[in-house]
Amino acid sequence: MSSANPPAPRSRLRPADLLPVGTVGPRARPLRAGLSALGVAIGIAALVAVLSITRSSQADLLAQIDLLGTNLLTVVNGRSIEGQEAELPAGAGRMLGRLEGVLQVAPTAQLETVSVYRTDKVPAMLTGALAVRACDPALLAALDGRVRQGSFLNPATVRYPATVLGYQAAKGLGLATIDQPTRIWLGGHWFTVVGILDPFPLAPEIDRSALVGFPAARRLLGDGRLAEGRAELDRALVFYREVGATAHLAEARELLFALT
């Protein structure tokens, strides 16, 4: 009696029978097969969409970081030993502009005792956390900003009661457009809104500010810090745009500290 295993039976399925046999299930239950295929397709599409959103968000974040860069330096008034605000020297902006590699210097000064309102009927306590800042016409170029509507301050309008609103300031005051002449109540005076800015990723404090010219701030708003002969450089925005400027950033920072 032989102990060898019997040979395995050979498949008798012909190549021509593969397709009919393989499609028995889908042909017998077409609805079930269709739903299964739809589920697989939806799963693949969802996975592709999630990966695309992630990559798009990453690219957008990298673009914003690249925009912020390291070519913007801010010079702010310090404090004296007694805790009072230390004055920057008169003409500090001109000195900063002479530094090698500095392409733009834009002085600004927040007017802490001045508020802005939509009308003169709004209670003084309802400031909406909006600020008023005196600025130079060079601010827009220094921040590489854009005007959404109207125009920015220029050498003519800085002398008159004209203001440019940051993006969030305009929203807070309920001003979506300035198609018609629009005035706001600023520091006890009516100021004409000549422009609304796009959002500023480099300086979010500008978004919540009403910007006026230094001459108008001196004459109409009576801020003693802005009197002739005193420092006008509360905050200098120093913009680098030269190739390789980042390599000299530490040296430039030391020079800025020495000048101010």
C-alpha cells in the first residue's frame, strides 16, 4: 500500500472563463457592487483633498513667514531711570536713513490721549480699542502695504484734517467703503477719511489705527511730544531689501541702538 499523497487536482478553469466568473458577484448584486465602488472612490477623494489642504496651508504659512522675513527692524523709545519715556534725539529718523542698507525709515507716534469715533455722539468711553497714530507718508512704502480704497497720506494731506484708516479700524467704525465723502470724529475734530488700507501682516497695530500726518497732529491734536524741535521717531520701521542684508542684521541692530 503506497503512502504517497495523491496529486492535487488541476484547475479546469479556462482563460476565457476568468471574466465571466470574476463578474458573477457584481452582476448578481449590482447595487451592492456600485455602493462598494462609490465608498472606495469617496475615501480616496477625501484622502487626496485632506493632503491637498494640508499642503496648501503649509505653502501659505511658508509664504507668510517668507514675507515677514528678518529685514524689518523696529526702534522704540526706551525708559529713563525714573521710568519716564526717554526722548529719541531730534532728527533720529534722518540719522537712521543714512545707515548702509536701510532703504526706508517711517516714523510713527501713537497719540495715547486721542480717540477716534464714528460721530461726535458716541460716548467717550466707547473707544472700540482703536488707536490714533501720527505717521509719515513713507510708512506705506516701508511696510510694503497697499491701499484698499482711496489714497494714502501725502505731503499735502498731512497738513490738513485727513486720515487713513487701517483695515480693522475701518471695520470697527462701520466703514466698508468711502465712495462718498466720509468724516469721523477724531480728537475733538472732524477728519475726512481719504483712504482705507489692506491688512498689514508686518504691523498689526496699524490695522487698528487711524493715521494722521505729523503737522496735523501738532496743529489740531496738540500733542506736546510732536512739537517742533523734539523727537518725532516714536517707532521707526527700518526696511531692508538688499540681497545679503540679513547677514549684516546684527551689525545694523547695534548701530541702531547706538544712534537711539
